[in-house]
Amino acid sequence: METADHGLDAAEQPVGPILLKEPADGTPPVVADPLELERACERLAAGTGAIAVDTERASGYRYWPKAYLVQLRREGAGTVLIDPIALAGELDPLRQAVNGQEWVLHAASQDLPCLAELELAPGSLFDTELAGRLAGYERVALGTLVELLLGYQLEKGHSAADWSKRPLPVDWLNYAALDVELLVPLREKLEAELAVQGKLDWARQEFEAVRNAGPPAPRAEPWRRTSGIHKVRTARGLAAVRALWEARDELARKRDRAPSRVLPDSAIVNAVLAEPRTIAELQALPVFGGRVQRRYTANWFRHLQAARALPREELPNPSQPNDGPPPPNRWADKDPDAAARLAAARSALNAIAEHHRLPVENLLLPDLLRRTCWRPPEDRGTESVAEVLRAGGARPWQVELTAAELAKALRTTASSS
């Protein structure tokens, strides 16, 4: 196992976690040209064991969730920092070196999509965040787990930085390199703990589910997620929110800027509620009168006017489309038996989760639980319930732990509870 040696003899070891401000071997230069990439990938290919992988994106700054830096570390190869933007995505040597190998990531579902865009994919993976959850840790941030299990404190502070910036500051690169410095040793600690708890097979099933998960389905009406939209009470007001949201999204896409930096959600809602009748009235509102925004005010106003002129049949439905059950707080009125089933099921799952030291949401997805309780199978035997869970994406270990107790809960009625 490759571990970091930060130069302290046992007698010199301080009390408490050791603060790491930079990698043990120093922060390597960023790979930004094809020749450097070839050399770096030769080292990676010659290394042994799993590959620690991480990415840095520019969430909150850029529209597209692409990787602006890829960090990798492998025993015998050290740490490699790659700039996929400078390389224009020409990463064939990297694909040959790492695709199909075992990767170690923290919160893999956040990184895998942007890596897939670069045509990078693991053969198998170990997710240290998910492993921490399954092992029963309440706090599973990378820094927390590294401190608890390895005794090191990572220098943090740049996770929300604009990683599209060039050149990248040295302290940012230190932070990025540290994110993969101890991933493999952390994996080994967590793997051993999961094995002792009898959960290693559960974890492997979860890792495979993450690895094979496709991109999420696009939302039917993404504009409905505008923060503060609950203040808008009319269909025509919702049409105005939709118009401004879509206009903002088009501009953000063209400029590759985060939508919130083009126009904040709060400004959209304020404009809809204020119902300005002239461009001057719109410019008098917060945000719209700013120096940058004044260039676009006429465009925003035009979309507000278009929403006001829409025929009634083109207005959005005030109720958000939903193919699932209603909110649980309405179940008692709509279907008392379903409410009783859900209460019994939640109680049973909470007991199972507590017994196995698991977050209940990792035991079974809350949405799958609600759907099953709202419309249970006609046959409420264990095998029928197990089939419903499998069809809903539950892994074998989850089905094994929950199907029998859930079957009992589904036989609960309002009169019997």
C-alpha cells in the first residue's frame, strides 16, 4: 500500500490529526500538452493497484458541468494532474491507461458523468463516501473520514472555486492533489471495516449500481425548480416564470455561464410578482438596474410581455405534473389505509436501519418506499413485494433485508394501526 510519508518520527508525532497543506511528494505540474500526457500515462499504466480519481468542475460559474481538472494517483506512479481543456479532450493515452481499471472515488456519482463525457470509465469502483455511509459513519465528507480513519487533516477551502480559471493558482492545485493523496489508504480502511461488519458485499452491489447508472432523465419542466416559485400563485404568473427561465437558460448556454450568474432566481420571481409595465419599471427592480443587467433588460421585458399575451390554453398547469403519489402529509385524507401502510413501513425500515447501523435512505430509496406503499401489489406476500422492489431498482441485499418486513407493513390498514 502506498502511503504518504510526511517526515515525522514517532517521537515527533503531534497530538491530534496532522494538517496536510500539500502532498508528501509535492504538487506535480499540470499536464497540458500531448507529450506530457504520454509520459504521465506511461507512469499510470506502469503503476499497480487501484487508481484514485477526482475531478474539479466550475459549478456555480459555468453552464456545462465539465471537468476542468482531472486528478489521478496510483501506487508506483504518484499523482497526475491533467487539464482536459488545454488538451481539447484528446485523451487517448489516458483512456488506454485507466479505462477498465478499478477506480477509487469519493461521491462517485458527482464525478462519473463529467468523466464519461471525456470517454473515461472504470471497470469497477470503490466509493469512499458511500462506503462510509454503509459503515455507519454519520459524517462522510472526505476530510472527516480521512481525519477519523487515517489521522490526517486535509487543507480545504477551494471546492467552490472557479476551476475554469487559467492559470490555476498553486494553492488550488495543492488542494486538488490532496483530494487523491489518501483515497486508496482510506479505501483500504473502509473495506476492512465493511468486511468486519459483514457489509462488504452490500457495498460492492452499491458501487456497481453507481457505476452502471445512466444519466438522470431530463426533467419535464425544469423551470418549476426556480427558487421562490411558490410565491407565484397564478397560471399566467407561472408562464412568466417559465418565459424568463427559458430565456435565461438560452443565454447562459450560449455564454457558458451558470444561470444564476446570468439572472438570479430571486430576480425572476421579483419581476413576475411586480408585473412591470415598462422597461423603466423593470429596471427599477433589484438586480435589473445593475450596469450589466441593463444591457439585457429589454430582452427580459419582451419575454414578460410574451407571457402576458399567451392564450389561456398555452398557460402551464398550476399543479406540478407528477407521476408519483401525492405528498405523504395528504395521504391520511386521500387514502387512510395507504397512510397506515407508510407509517408501518417507515417504522419497520427504521428498525432495520438502526440494527445494521445504516442510514435508512441507503436501506431503501424513499421514493420507492412511497410508491410501493401507495400502490402495493395485489399479492402482499414476501416474494411479490421482493419483485416490486427489484423492479424499482433495489439491490439484492436491500431486498433481502426489507422484503419480509415491508410485506407485513403493506397488510396494515387504518383500522388495524
